[in-house]
Amino acid sequence: MLGFVCLIGVAQAKPGVYHGMLGTMPVVMELNIRTDGKVQGRYFSPAEHVTHSLYGSQADQGLLVLTVADDEDATMPDDESENKPSVERQLTLHAVGEQGWNGEWRDGEAAPAVAMLKLAAPVESTAVVKLSPFMQSLYALSMYDFLFQQGYELKMAKEGVVNGYHVEWWQDPLTHFSMFQVISGYPAAQREQLNAQLRDDFWQILMRPTWCGDNNIFGVKIGLLSPNVASYIISGQHSCPGAAHPTSEVFTRTFRVSDTTLLSLSDLLWVGKRPVPDEDDIESDYLENTFPGWLKKQFDKLYPVQMSKTGDTEGEFDGCDYSSESIWVDTPWYLTRKGIYFQTMMPNMLTTCNESGWEVLPWKWVNQHRGRLQDLLLP
């Protein structure tokens, strides 16, 4: 799985969210019916408070046929010659006007039960403004996740000072994942705009399909808070049911504080021909050869001892050969007080390099090769 992830939203129609019953079980369900007839969904029972995935299709007459496809329902081999059949849970639905669905719920070998779903009403605007900032952000992003999170408000876990800015850390009681909010140091409008972006990032990470229940260990590290830029990294591991090994993921974000524009590396640093092209027009040769080769040469000068390591540690190869240009291709990065930090990853992108932590390109080097935002004041 990919280790370096960009959190860039994709515009799409919001799925329908419903309250209802599957037999005697109250549920909240989300259904996303695609134009190609494929259907994806999820549901939870408030009593169980666990999300289950639904997959299926819509027939020509509009009938939805969906199957619960949780990892724990997968076929488990008893021995080499015999498989234990999975217990299938299936939902068949037909539309009831534009406000709901009725149908049949089958839970394994139990008798079929009636399924009834009604479109969830939006929260009154007067009630939305009374929500906490984190819950307001979640409501704007996803009705389903908002309903799932109700009753589990984030709580402030700690506070501190970073680069002279007072910050608070807010923790989700369900996942124990925390995100920071800036309390002082920026003008009020900039501060609220930045905090809103941080809240959105927080929820988008938790809403990712790879977030598997409690099997996640993730943390946020603030790289830099300054008058003009804010930068941070989220890194950790998740282990989903059925996965052979834990997967590491790295999320990095760098914003221009004035308008929370997400900055690319070429906005700040460019070593190719000028003028700097638009982000979508940067040639692959620059990304795969020119820049990695240049960065390696700078680190050869700055960190000759570390760069001489080829990944051979006590007779075992850990995959991180710093002398190879390939390790510097598409490397996650974020800003620090000392410079731009490049987080090296193993070639399979499943984990960070064991001896990483020193890969900082000093601001002196960066300022000699500024990117397209020449006037943006950096440390």
C-alpha cells in the first residue's frame, strides 16, 4: 500500500444517509449509488457502534442488491482441503419515493426480516451553530460520520507552545487520535481559517477506508508554525484484519497561512529550468531524475556519514540505501525551523527508514533555489 498520502479532496455527489431498521435492529446507513450501477455503502447499529461495509449493484428496475463485506466475514481455511463457508448478510432494497428504501434483510441462515430506511433529516441550522468546532466541521464533511461520532465529543488532552504559538491538542475518544488547534499568535481571522483546515484534515484522515478500528497508532508532529507558513506531518501504522503486515502511512501538509493554500514543493524549492512550470506541467524527468539527483548531491555534502549507508545493517538489508537516487524520488516532506525535512521511506513504501531523522535541507540551501512563490517569506 502507498505510504505517502496527499489529502486532496475529490469533488463528488454526497451519498444518501438514512435512519431505519434491519429487522429489529436500528441502524444508520449510507448509500452511494454510482452512475455505472455500482453501489457502495456502510451502516452501523448505535448499540454495536461498529461500521460495516456494503457492496453491490443496482438492477435495471432500480432494485439494490447489497452484501455486507467486512474483513472479519472473509472465508477462513480450516485446513488445506476444506474451507469454512462465510456467513453472508444480504440486503435487498427498492425505492420508496425519493425519501427512503424498503426491502429484505438476510442475516446468514436466520429468517428474512423487513428492512425499512428513511432519509435522515438535516440538522437544524440553529442546532449546528451550537455544536463544537470539530463537530461542525464533521457535519459539513459527512452526515454519516457525524451521526457515528455523536456522543463522542473530542476532549482537550494537552496544551503547549510551538515556535512561540500557543496550541491545544484535541483527542478523539474512539480512536485516541489527536489534532492541534492554534490558540494565539495569528490574527483571529487567519487563526480560525487555519484551525478549520486542521479540523477538516483530522476528519478526512479518520474517514479514510484504511483506518481499521482500533488497530492504528498515529501521531501528529508540528514541523513549523511561522507568520507565513504552517507545516506538519502525521505518521504511524495501521493493521487491518487479514493484512500480512502493518502498513505505515505518512501524511504531510504545508499551508500558506494567509489563505490556507496547500503548498507544493515546487512552490518553495526548484532546481530545474525557469520559469517554474505549473504543478500539473512538471515533467516526470524532473521529478524522477533531476530533483532526486540534485537532492542527493546536497546531502552528500551535508551528511557524508549518513549518506554512505547502503541499508546493510549487521548483515541484514533494511531496504534504505541512501546512496541511491531512487530513495529521494517522491519523498514526503515538511518544513521545520532548520529547513525542509525529507522523510525517507523503504522502497515498498510500507515503512519509514530505520535511521531517518537527519534529512534536513537547510534554509540557506533552499533560499538559493526558491520556487514559484519567490515573495513568500520563509525562515
